Amino acid sequence: MPGRQGRWRSWMICAVLVLGLVDLADEAVAKQQVPRSLGPSSATIVTAEQSHPPGTIVVRSDKRTLDLVLSRDRALRYRIGVGRDGFRWNGVVKVGKKAEWPDWRPPAEMKARVPGLPELVPAGPFNPMGARGIYLYRGNADTLYRIHGTNEQSTVGEFASSGCFRMSNTDVIDLYKRVKVGATVVVK
């Protein structure tokens, strides 16, 4: 019997060591995939280009900037990613709601263009909405466009989205704290 218990103990020790190595390997792979930074801050104070009330957001798709109007002549400017060719839009909308670490439900139009998209991507490091979502409404209707964070920093400052406005997670967290539900958003 002691021989059998000794072999059993040896097998258990081996199993624990192997599982420990698998966990370490899984952790190493996860560290390569999961963003470890919220991204850079691009916020700078600029002279407001037009007179808008404080709290208004002005998006310049051509310049890939988003300005939060602070006063009659000052704004806080962020670098953003905007819609690629065929997905840019303009108009006046409102902030309809805000969410921290939002889930993402791909719209039907996007699912038709990109087969295989899931019904829901839960909040977390692989969610394309990033750390915050600012939902844009026209009247009481959700436009399905968002100002949101991203874990793909290389898309900030580019023409890369399907019409949403992407910011570094650092910048969208800052904007989220400053902007109010009901704020006007002017998209040019």
C-alpha cells in the first residue's frame, strides 16, 4: 500500500506542476492580448472655432477632433477616430445616455456586413466600446452612434469606424466626467 500511495502522491505533484505551467502560459498569452494601459491623453485647451454654449460637443470629422466647449472662446480638444469612407455623417444630436464599461450589441446593419459577429460582447478588455460609452440620440431615438473608448489605440486619429467616434480610454473617461446627458453634439 505505501508504494501505491507514493505513486499517487507523485502523480498529484506532477499534475499540480503541469497545471501550474499551463496557468502561467495562459497568463502570459492573456498579458499579450489584454490592454494594460488606458491609452494616452490628447486633451489640450484650444480657442473655440465658433460660439457654442459651454457643454456643447463639436466633432470635426475632417480634422479627427472632438471639442468640448468650456466657455465662449475656449474648448478642450481631443484626438478621435472617425468613420471610414462611406460611414461619415454630420448633423446635430444630443447625448441621450452614458454608460461605464458598456456592453456592445452590434447593430443589424453591421452584422449583415460582418457575418459571425456575436449578439453581445460583454464589458471588458475585448469590448470595442472601451471604458465608456456616450450614446447619441436624435430626439428620443437612439442613432446607434456613440462616442466611446477603444482598446485599439492605433485607430484613434484615423478614419476607421462605422460612424462612431473613438477616443483613447483615458480621454473618454475624462470626457464622460465632463459631459451631461442632454448636451448638444454638433457633427461636421
